[in-house]
Amino acid sequence: MAHIIGMEVMDVRFPTSRELDGSDAMNQDPDYSAAYVVLKADTGPDGYGLAFTIGRGNDVQAAAISALESHVVGKRVPRTASELAKLSADLIGDSQFRWLGPEKGVAHMAIGAVVNAAWDLAARHADRPLWRFLAEMTPEEIAGLVDYRYLSDALTEQEAIDILKAAEPGRGERTERLLRHGYRAYTTTPGWLGYSDSKLVRLSEQAVADGFEMIKLKVGGDVEDDVRRMKLARETVGPAIRIAVDANQRWDVTTAIQWMNQLAPYDPYWIEEPTSPDDVLGHAAIAKALKPIKVATGEHVQNRVVFKQMLQAESLSVLQLDAARVGGVNENVAILLLAAKFGVPVCPHAGGVGLCEMVRHLSMFDYVSVSGSDVDRSIEWVDHLHEHFTDPAIVRDGRYVAPTAPGFSSRMHDATLRRFLFPDGPEWTES
């Protein structure tokens, strides 16, 4: 029986601020970063996970992950749903560490990184890509991954089992469809706020040529600039292509409504993160005022409890889970089940370091085993940093290719780790 004999944590940063990749109204100069964790096994492959940050503070995130070492080192490599459920419960249930959250912020993201590394480890030892490793579990095993405390007023374990059993017919066919055709993507590549108008137009044209059916623009810096950029984008892509917009939490509720009314003539499909990610009622007010424009949010929603409240309050019509924000795969399974219960489509947040690589597994699992649907669902795509991963996300003709390599696709190349290690890697010492 294989055991975890060590845990290594690294502060890895990419200088994306130099070209303003990732820039938006709230985050003008991000350096996309990962607090990267390796679970070392005595036999067989290791497991890899990460928490995504945007630069300063990545060392704090790495330190939080390191604080969890005693919970995993010396334990058996998890191989079953029950073992993975127990590991997640033990990490979240550490009463002293939990005080730092509870179940939110740096502490919870650290747990997510370790839980995800454990899932990567388990899937590698099973020789399955994570989406298939999860999808091939029984409804009872999948439902047993979830902590229903705080959820039972909205979702019980029996309701989760019923949702999963309802999706059982056709699982094989949907799996084969993913392997043949992949999963729909949309692209944020044209829309960073720091880009010039000419770059916006060029990249929007390229997105349509590449087969994308939706693009996304960052907004929230200046309303006149946003109207101009939205008009340019609409003229460039035509009426048939959806354009989503993303304010990255920039506005108050009233400002969000007024600002979006000025963009409304150019038919925005959704407004993403219009206000504080914690403001459940604020999102509900915006959603009510802006119909039929959809409200999308979730990349900064801290845990399953806030998602539950947003669904109950009809605060969102597109749910954007994140692979590295909450407590890992287990909690994201809970969020997918909540979304299915409330009939809300899931379009994950991606684009940061490793997020495209990981969230594709969650969406594909959802399609096969939870919702059974890909209607109005797509995964965000940003075309940078994928070359640093051993199993990079690939998009062809506007669709994510289904990964077939074992694991969660979260392993970085050793050469990347050496070059971009902060602050001593050559990328930082030689620049």
C-alpha cells in the first residue's frame, strides 16, 4: 500500500504584469502566481495541486499550505471516494486551523490545494483522468464526497443521490461525445482592460475565426471607454456572437445597474462579478433590474454556503465555480449538485495559472454524471501559460479537448518550477 512520505510547497510566479495580461478594473498589474504543492508517494506517481494568486501574498498562501503537512504526510495514498471524503473532512475540521477562516480565504484555499493534490494523486494511481475517475463512481460514492452541514435546507444527501441517479442513463454516450467533440469554450483573450482598441479588434476577429461563439470583455474602468470598446467588439464580431462583460467586483449595486444600462444597446450576454462577491442580496437586486441580461459570479465566492444562498435568492443565473478558490474537488462537487438542484448552468472561471487545466475536468464530470447537459454551458479560455503544464489544456475549433492523461492536469514542468520560483528563480533574479 502506497503512502505519502513528503510534501513540498513552492512559490511560483509569472511576470504577466509586463504585458498587462490579466489586467482588469480591479487588478491593474497582476503577476499570475501559484502556491504549488507536491504530495510525494513512496511508490507510484506523486500528486500535484495549487492555489492561484496574482502576485504579492503568494508566499502567505504557500505558508498556509505548508501548515497542513502533518495532516497528509505518513497517510496512505487515497484511492477511494470514502478515503478522499475523509481527507477533506479532516482538513476542514481541524478546529485550530479552521479558526483562520472558517472555510474561507487563505486557509480554505490552502485546504483546496492539498485536497486537489490528493485527488490528482488518487487519479494518477488509478491511471484515469480526474473527470473519468469521478464520473465512474456510483451515485452513492459521489454523494458521499459532500459535507451537507449548512446545506440540508437546500440539498440533502438523498436529493443528491436522486440527481446523480437521474443522470445515469446516457453516461457512456456523453463520455464518448466528450472524447470525440470536447466541451464548448469561450475566450477572454481579447478583452483585458489594458489592451488597445486595435488589439481588441484583432483578437476579437481571431476569436471568431477560431470558432468561439462567445468572447468576454473586462469593464469598469471608465464608462465612456467601456461603451466605445463594447461598440467596437459588437461591430467586429457581429450580432450572432455572444459578448459577456466582467466588472471584477468594481461597482456598488446602483452603479452596476446604471453602468450596464449604458452597455445594454450592444447586447451583453452576462455581467460577471458586478459587485462584492459576498453581497448575496446586492447580486439579487442587480439580477432583477437587468433582466434579460444574466448575472454571473462565483470565482471569488468563498464556499458552498454562499453559493447556496445565491441560488436560493436568485442572485445569479450563471454559476462560475473555481477549481482553486474553495476547498477542492469535494466542495466543487457539492456546488455542482447545488447548481443542478436549482437548474442553473455552470460556466467555470479559468484563465489563471492552471485553472483551464483543472476546471475542464469539473465541467466534463458535471456533463457526464451530474447535470447531463451542456446547454448554455462553456468553460473560460485564456491562451497563456499552458506551456508550463505537462498536460496542458487544448482548445480546437472553440472547444476544449477532453484530457486523457491520468490525474487533474495540475503538474508543472520541472524547468518551469526552477525558472519561475520566487524570488530566487532566474526569471526574477535576471530581470
